[in-house]
Amino acid sequence: MNLAAAIALIGMVSVFGFLTGVHDSAKLVATVISSRSLPSRMALGLTAIVSFGGPFALGTAVAETIGRDLASPYLYTTYTLFATLVSAIGWSLLTWWRGIPSSSSHALIGGLIGGLSTQAGISVINPGGLTKVLAALFFSPILGLMGGYLFTLLTFQLCRNASSRANEVLRIAQIPTALALAFSHGANSAQRTVGIMVLSLIVCGVQSDFTIPLWVTVLSTAAMACGIGIGGWRLIRTMGARFYRIRPIHGFSAQLASAGVIGSAALLGGPVSSMHVVSSAILGAGSAERLSKVRWNIAQEMAVAWLLTIPCTALMSAGFCQIALHLAASQ
């Protein structure tokens, strides 16, 4: 049993979980802050608390997809996981610094693919598991876009003869929908960290099979909740102000659509990008009012990051893994 390596890996996984929370705070609170439904610190605190409960209520299907379905957990090595985490953490820090809402899911999957392919060859990747992961990552933003668009159209229709008080009702209604989004986010995003942490325990010989100890779930969700509580203010400004002027009707519809897509994916074991689901839902909500309302150049910037994340982190992870293997062989 390599206890030192296990502690180092668990520390790195916790850092990744924390940065996931920092990134994801933008999507969880941007709409409620922009529409002034909640003060910023209260919004961050409430969503952090609610996110913590998600993984305990909706099961561990996403963790099992990451840890078992993509490849056999016994094929990974410490080099693979270190390379994966360094590339995913590096990408998260880079995109946070640039204020670009990127996906920690994409970064993690790209890192796993690159590191494992370098370590054991591309053939060890399970085609069925990879298809499941990529399908979830690809289709979830499309569903978010459609959901945000349709929910906004429906809400406009229901409120067409309403008085100006309808705006206040929607502002208040954003609070429970924001909490529902935070809950579904915790159920999906924290499980990615859980899956990698269990892989670390297996690789280091701490445990022999893919079972999830309670302390792993607690540590993973706590790290992410701390990141949410801190808040990624650069990203919050991007999602809350640069797309368009978000009103309560947009925030309510986008949150409702996002919570449905992310929560369903958590139950089905699909590790979706919560960032891209919510971003797409916000775009869909604005488009339902009028297409010219949305600043599409910002959406284009996000789409480029979406497309580049997996190949870039895969290449980074492959490079880090190759360096680690070379250093190990030369000793």
C-alpha cells in the first residue's frame, strides 16, 4: 500500500473538486444575482449548502460511470491519475483566469483519456463507456438550450395578461428553482470527484474494489461546496451580465430547464457539464424573447472552449504522463 501517494492524490482530487465549485458557482448564482432575487453572498452560501446534499440523495451512478465504465479501474496507475489531475487543474485555472466558463467534466474526461491512452494504449478505453460519457456531454447543452427556450416561451404565454406583479412573483420563484439547480448540480458534479478519489484508493492499494466509502463522498462534496461558497466572480460576471440583461423570467426558465437536465443525467449516470447546460439554457431563455437580445460573440467564445477542452486536456495529460514514465524509467 502506497499511503503517501494516496494522500497526495486525494489532496489533488480535493483541489480539483474545489476548483469545480469555483467554476460552477457562476452557473448556480449568476441568474439570481443578476435579477436581484438574492444578495450575492446569500446566494452563494445557500447553493453551497444545498449542493452538498445532492450526492447523498440521487445515488452514485455518475461516480461509477467515471470510475468503472470508461475503463477498468485496475488499469490506472498513479502516473495516469497524477497526469489527469494536473491537466484538469491547469485547464481550470487557465480558463478561470481568462474568465471563460469551461467544463470541469470535459477537462477530467480529456485528462483520463490522454493519460490512460499513454499508459496502456487507446484500446483499453471501453467504447460503450466512452460513448455514454461523450453522448451525455454533447447532448446535454442542446437539451438545456431547448429547455430554456421552451420554458421561457411557456412562461411568457402564461404571463401575457398578468400585471406587473408577475415580475416580482418570478423573482421570488427563482429562489426555489436556484436551489433545485444547486441540488441537481451537487448530485452530478461532486460524483466526478468521488469517482476519481475511489480510483486513487484502488491504485494505491488502500482498497481492492470500486466501493464508495462515506468519507469519500463527504470530502468530495465538502471540497466542491467550499469552492461554491468562495465564488468565481470573473465567471459570474460573464454568465450574469455579458450574455444579455437577465430578467426574472429568463432566470426562472433557465434554472428550471437546467435542473431537469442535470438531475436526470445524475440518475442515469451521465457526467454532464453543468456549466454548459446552464449557459445553453440562459442562451435559450434569451433567444425565446428575441434572437438579437443575446450577445452571440460571447456564446461563440464559450463554444470554442467547449470544443477545445477535451483534446487540449487529453494532450496535456498524455504529455505529463509520458514525462512521468520517462523519469520513472531513468531511475
